[in-house]
Amino acid sequence: MVGNRQDKVESHLRSAMALQPASSALSDAEFLAAFHACTLPPSCFRHADHLRLAWLHVHQHPLEIATARVCNGIRAYATHLGKPDLYHETMTVAWVRLIASHDELTFDEFLELNQHRLTADLLHRFWSPERLSSNRAKAEWLAPDRMPLPPASCR
């Protein structure tokens, strides 16, 4: 009985803490259009929405083009909001490349299977906190200093 209750509590906590895009009410096409037109409300562009953006571009374009579209898009969006200093090149490219290394068939499946990993701790497996938080890493791509990123998945 106690184990069953514990399982229910843990399940509830996992679902309460689930990484969910704030933009989930929008279709993928609506989300991309609103984001790239800079009409997406900031409340609809949280961490999971950044991941959704990267996922969609990675699954629609070759990696180089996807990376450029995500980086240029986030930079433009931050500038539109009057906060260009929020943009971080190394983190943005890192998340795009990490997403490209996965082969889940849908974004929902990707989140469900990986949400416990999708934090700054994951980036710190590849970059030291000092390197990742440097001004240089914010302004330009810096390769990992701890271990290489995994290769892109063959889709």
C-alpha cells in the first residue's frame, strides 16, 4: 500500500514538473510563423519552446540551415524584445546539435523520454561552467572543453 502511494506521489510530481511548451496551443506552423514574425508573446517562449523551435527546424532542414535559422531567429526575437543581451550563441548552437543527435519521432516523445536531462546540467557534461558562462561563449560558438557533443542522428 505504501509503495503504491509512493508511486502515485512520484508520478504526480513528474507530471507536475513536466517540461511543457507554453506555446502548445499553437500548431507547429502557427508557432514558427509567430516566432519568426516576433509576434509570439514572451510568455509563450520558455525553455521548452526554445527546444520546440530547435526540434522543428532540425526536422525540417539540414543541420547547418536549422542551426542558422534557430540562432538568427532567437537573436532577432531577443532584439525585438529589447533584450539582445539575453542571446547566448554557444548555448543555442549546443541545444540544436544535442536535439539533432536524437531520433525520437515526435517532439512530445523527445520531451517525454528526455525531460529529466534537458537542463543546464546537461550542457555542463560538455562544457565547464566557466567556459559556458564566459562572454566569449555568449558571443560566439565555443566548442566543448569537457567532451565532444554526440553526432547528429541519421534520419
